[in-house]
Amino acid sequence: MSGRIIRVALADDHPLVVAALRDCFQRTPGFVIACECTNGSELTSALSQTPADVAVTDFSMGHGDRSLDGFNLLRRLVRLHPKTPVVVISAQTNTGVIHRSMKLGARAFVSKEDDPHEVIRACIQVTSTSGEFFSPSIRAVLEAASTAAPSTELTVRELEIVRLYAQGLQLNEIASKLGRSVSTVSSQKTVAMRKLSIQTNTDLIRYAYEHGLI
């Protein structure tokens, strides 16, 4: 670390995850936790008041304030804090979510199934180089997908609607959260189901669970 101090902004709606990451950072020389947040709104506000060298955030924060997470959070972070690299931590195994998160500006994607020290490695890399970082489990998922038969991928908007619907939100709630009309959300949900050859809402929710969208 050469005496360099890395200030970290943490965001996760699970207290146990925050506690585990806090312990990991505190045990690693060269790291200081700048702030701890429980949702995306808190994170964006905290970064405006307390600058950090890197933001470590969960992708899906469905507890408490659901107003800002997922792709919307990544867009907001990149727009408001373009100089703060983002490390996403998640239980996600959906390659579409991983790829699109990186395209939207995330610099690293770490699986919650991997050792917490993978987050440390990610923070060091994104604050010292311009490259991307994937934890071992994420690399394995991406490598497996690259050798598998091609499949129909959902767009960012479709993935977000499927994810939120599977979390239990109604179409009007999704529309309000994403700033779209109910008819647009309904249409995009229908298109997503057609792409996936899914006929029922129950099967759509099952797809979301099986592909790590929630």
C-alpha cells in the first residue's frame, strides 16, 4: 500500500454484511471507512458530504428504502460521483446483470459467496489501475457463460423490471420507482417473458430466483 490510505464508502441493507466488511477493512492496513449506508439514497448523499476513494455497494437492496438500487443506483453514482470507482458486491449470478453493471460504470463485481478479502483486492485494483476486477466466483460464471450456447439476453430495462417484479413490487410501484408509465412497464415485462419463453408470472419469479436476480 506504500502508506496510501483508501477511504471506503459502504452500502448494504444487511447489517451482518456491513459488519463483516467493516471488520475486514479494519483488519487491513491502509483502509479507512468513510461512511456506512443502508440504501442507495444514503450512499449518494454521503458521498456528497464525505468524499471516498471507492464506493462498495450491494446491487440489490430490497429492505427499507427501495427508492434507489440496482442499475438506477449505478447510473446515479456515475453521474454524481464520476471520480469514485464503484465495487459491486452481490449474490448475483446472472451474466446479463454483471455485464450491464460494468457497462454502466461499475469497475468491479464481487460475489458474496467469495472470501470478503476479494473486496479488499477489488478496492486496491480499482483505485490504483484503470482495469476491471471480478472475484473468482464471478469469473467462473462469466467463463462458463462464454462457452455455453448463446441465449436471448434481456435489456437493462427488462432485467430491472423482472428483478423488481420478483421482489414483490406491483407494476404501478415499478413504474413509479423507474420513472416510467405503467403501460411501458407492462409492455417491457411482456417482451421479457416472450424472450424467455415464459408464460406465467410464477415462472417469471422462478426464473429470477434461479438466475440470481434477487
